[in-house]
Amino acid sequence: MLADVAKRGLRYIGEADSRQKDASQAYASLWDSGDDAITQLTKLDNIRTKAIAGFSNAALLPNEPLGELADTFAPIYLLTRYQIDAVAKFIGGTDYNYQSIGEGSRWSYIAPPLQLAGLDALLKTLDAASLTVPQTLLDNLVPKAGNYHATRESFDSGLGTVTDPLGMAEVFSRYTVSLLLTPKRLNRVGQAAMADNEQLSVTTLLDKLFAATLYQEGKLGLVEGVWMRVNAVVVDEVLAALHDKNTSPEVRAVIYDRIQFVIKQLKARANRANVSLAAHYNGLQLGLAAGLTDAQFKLIPKPLVLPPGSPI
């Protein structure tokens, strides 16, 4: 039966190879859409942008309190989360089947161009402007009223009962970055590059991540605040990967090397920045330096919680 499925260009991959955060099979995901995961992420990201721009209290039911608007907005803001999960599997991803010996059994890493395209698509979701909620919309995301209470699908907030726009960016960006830096995924990236120098390397992955986040400049207002929060998330997740017991010694050495390089870059940027930006850069580089030796150190000691979201 499996051989017949393969002849028709179909795949059978069990749920055990699909659900885990660090699953390697690139073509097995839950809740994603479209035949081309990477292209679909770009399409969904564009839809998300338009949906946020047009979002208003018209999303509420008649007579529903305005305080419920934030919960209605949550799935719009997080629209791409399942597609991000699918695209992340292309990074250090593999393709394989369950056929018997002699029936074409094999496994291989995903081709380098697909991995790079997937990485670029993921990094675009970390753009500070795309993660910033318009002020006109924020003004309508008021606290819940009366007997209405936050649920497990409500956004967490570091501001008490009021909506936390930087908190939204924190949980969204952490979802992407944590998927990207899952140790077993990084281990696959590292070993694939050893076997084939055309493959994506851990060094390239980290350098691209830093270029898309820490090294971005010229942000203003709330967008700058979102950018700063995303940077803190990146630092914490890189340090978490460094100290994770599942990270291979080869990958750990690369992470350590890139952190040392980033510290030098941040020091140089702080020297030519204004007071606010210099404080941010100094905070990042001091945090990286502290985290090199202290596995418990975090710039965000108590991360905000992402609404679980999954249908099951």
C-alpha cells in the first residue's frame, strides 16, 4: 500500500513524526495550508497585514463588550503561527518514507535553496513593523468588563489588565525563534553542512537571524520598542540553545563563536548611538556576556505565555 501511495506522488507520515517541535520531516505538519509551505507563509503574512490594517470593533457580535475585541484580535495577529511551524521544518529538514527495503526507502536533507528560502520567509515574520499593532487599534483594545474574564486564548500582558503591544510581539517572535533554534534542528543543520558545504550552516543561520533583528536600525516610536523586545527574545533563545543539553558540542562551539562576534558588534554600535539606543545595545551585549557562563540568566526572566491556539 505504501508503495502504491508513493507511485501516486503522495506521502504517508505518522503523527509522531509531525507534531514535535523539532520534527525533521519537512513535509509533515499539522494545521498548515497550501501545497507549498514557504509560498503559503508569504501569502498568509500579506493577508495578516491587511487583516490587521482593517480590523475594527465590527468584529464583535451585537451588544458584545468592547473588552472582548482583544480576544477576537488574537487569532488575526497570530494568523501565520501554524504556517511558521511548517516552514521551520525545512530548516535542517529531511524527507523520508516508510517503505520496505527494495521499495525505494531512503532519506535525505532538504535542498539548500529550499532551506534558504524557508529561512528568509521565517525571518520576515520577525520584522518589527509587521509585529507592531497600529495605535488606532490599540486604543480600542480595552480591558474586559464586568464578569468577562481572560481565557487561555487571551493575550498575556506585562502591563496588568491593559493590552501589551510589546508583549504580543514577544510571544509571536519567541514562537518563530524558538522553532528555528531548537537544538535537534540546529544539530541537523550542522551535520548536513559537514557532509555538503552547499547546505545551510549554523553560522549562516545565526548571522542571518542577527542581521534581521539585532543589527536593524532606524526604528521609531512603538516600532522601536517592538524591535527592542524582539532582540531580547533572540538573545534569550540563542543562550537557551547554547546551554541546552541536546545541543551538540559542534553546534555549541559555533553558537559560542557567534555570540562573541555579536558582543563586539553591539559594543561598537553602542559607541555611536544615541542614549536610548546605546542603553539597548549595552543591555544586549552585557546580557550575552552574562549568559555565556550563567545558564540561568535571561533578559526576560518570566516570558509571557502564548495562547495555545491548536484546535486539539
